[in-house]
Amino acid sequence: MKLENNQIFIRSAIDVDSKECLFVWATEGRSSFHAYAFLKEILKYCENKPEVVVDKGPWYLWALKRMGLKYKHETFGKRNAVE
């Protein structure tokens, strides 16, 4: 998304079972640091450590491994509701 000639990246956390939007966050970058900060914010609202479903974005893999979270790679399927 562009905002005043700046590229903005919108991140969202969706419950894949209920399709409920849990969290939305906008950043000016999409690095591993941004993914880490996004996941850290989401975890404040979780009762336990969730399994995360991700696509091919390499910036999430480092953040998920660093945080010790389980994840599953899925290009289409359950996570497709986000797109």
C-alpha cells in the first residue's frame, strides 16, 4: 500500500479456524526485525504459544525460530483467507 509516496506493509494475524482478525499492524518495512516485533505484539494476546501458518516470506522464519514458536509453511490453503 502507498501512503504519501511511502510503501507501507500491512500485517495481520488471523485465526485460521474462526477467520477472526486478531491483530493488524502497519510498518514501513518487512524485515525479520519487523516480523519479530509483530509476533511479539501478537503473543501478548495469546494464552499459549500458537502454531503459526506462514507463506514463503523469509523474514518470518528467523523471527519464529528465535522465539521458539512452531510454524507451518503453507502457500495456499488455511492462510489464504488473509489474501
